[in-house]
Amino acid sequence: MAESQLQMFGGDWTERKLDVLSKYLRAYTTALKKTPFNKLYIDAFAGTGYREVETQVPEGDLYFPELAATEPVQFRDGSARIALKSSPAFDRYIFIEKSSRRDELEKLRLQFPDKSISIVGGDANTRLTEVCSQIDWKGNRAVLFLDPFGMQVEWKTIEVIAKTRAIDLWYLFPSGIGVNRLLAPSPEAIPPGWAARLDKVLGSSEWLSIFYKDTTTHGVFDTVESKERIGGTKAIADYFRERLAALFPGVAKNPGQLKNSNGTVLYHLYFAAANERGAPIALDIAEHLLKGL
């Protein structure tokens, strides 16, 4: 998740997801250390490089404000700084950030003068598509961290990433905090804007037939045909994994579950490897890390 000086989703799950990322980055660059490939780290929601722990989220920045915390602020490394500190190092770092937090990211150049850092502004979907099309993937390999605030990542972007056949993807997917909330008890209860967002995130309107079933209610004078919701967060997670598996040569079997203090699943952390040759080793490492999440 893009960590900023103004926003933070507190909780132990934040620590655990970043711990998984940190360990994978070390394993990844170690495995590729003696290969001829240039190694890239891409962060599509890079924030400031720092994250605030236990601080209040400004009203209106979240879909679900109950996730906000109100404890004293502690500054810790966010995903961007974790990647920059990882050893062995990557050859290049690409940080994408839409907001004014790019000013904070620029300071990373001074703090890490020995690193090749590119900071890109704009919409993550647009910029990722450009990055994927501009790089010669025959000589490059990358780890991409997708950690959005909500449901910003579009399925067409995931398709572009998979087509590189060179990127290892970590994606914090808003299964509970996003998709599950938007899937109302019946399709008729879903506002058009929500339905459009689900289409973009999941890649089609197939979700209507996956998460809703036809029902028949017999009344005294008539019979009513309707649809009702089926399946919860696990069904969403399983469906999205199937979608990823249709694109990527390797997808971790069991995505990590990230829950709040009440045990409610907020996100699933997915791993997908786009390179067919490297997928088996990448999956072994990722699935080992996900088991401990």
C-alpha cells in the first residue's frame, strides 16, 4: 500500500506483508546475482518511502474508515525504502506515485545516491503499461509490488504485466475490503459505478454468474424470479486466483490472508510469476513465505 505521511492502515498485517516482500526481494536478487539480467524493482503505489504506524487516516481517503487508527505516529520504512535497502541490490528502481507524495520520493535520490532511481508520476495503470512496453524484457527481469489503496488496479494492467514474461508480481488484492463490500445481496442493489469498477478490477462481468444464483420465490398469487449472492471472501479469492492462473505460468496456490484485529479478511496477497522458466523456483520461495504470513 502506498505509505505516506498522512495515511496509514495500521495493524500487524502491514508488518507481515512487508516482511514477506523484504524476504522475497533478498531471495530474488540472490538467485539472479550471477545471471546476465538487469534486475528491476517496480513499485506502482510507492507513497513517500516511509509509512506511519497507528496514525489517523483523513476522512474521505478510505472506502472504509473503520480501518483507521488513532495511536501515536511512528515512522517506519515503506516498501520503497525496504527495496532500496535490500541486498543484493537491484540494478534499477522504478517508483510510480500519482499524488504530491512524489516530492518525498525525490528525497530518496539523496539518501541513496548509489542507486538508479526513476520516479514516475501519474496513474498507475497508465504508467505500468508504458513501463512494460518500453523495457526490453529479453535482458531484464523485475519484481513488481502492487499495493493499492483500494480497487485502482485494472485487469487490463494485469494482462500487460503477464505478457512481459519477465515480471514476478506481488499483488495485495482488496478481496474483503473492496470486492466483497461491493457485491451487494443482489445484482439490482449494486450501483452502476460499483458494477463498472468490479468489471475493471476482475476483467469482465462474469462475476455476475459466479457470485449470484437464480432463485425462485413462490407467493400466494405469483412466482418471483431473482438472483441472490453466494460465496464470501474465500470464493472471491479462489476466483481471482483462477483468473491469474489463466495469464501467468506460475501462481501461488494459497494466497496469504491479511486480517484485521477482529479476524475479518481485508486482503489476499497473491504471487504470480510471468516467466515460465523461472516460475518453479519463484513459486517455491513465494509459497514458503506465504505459509508463514
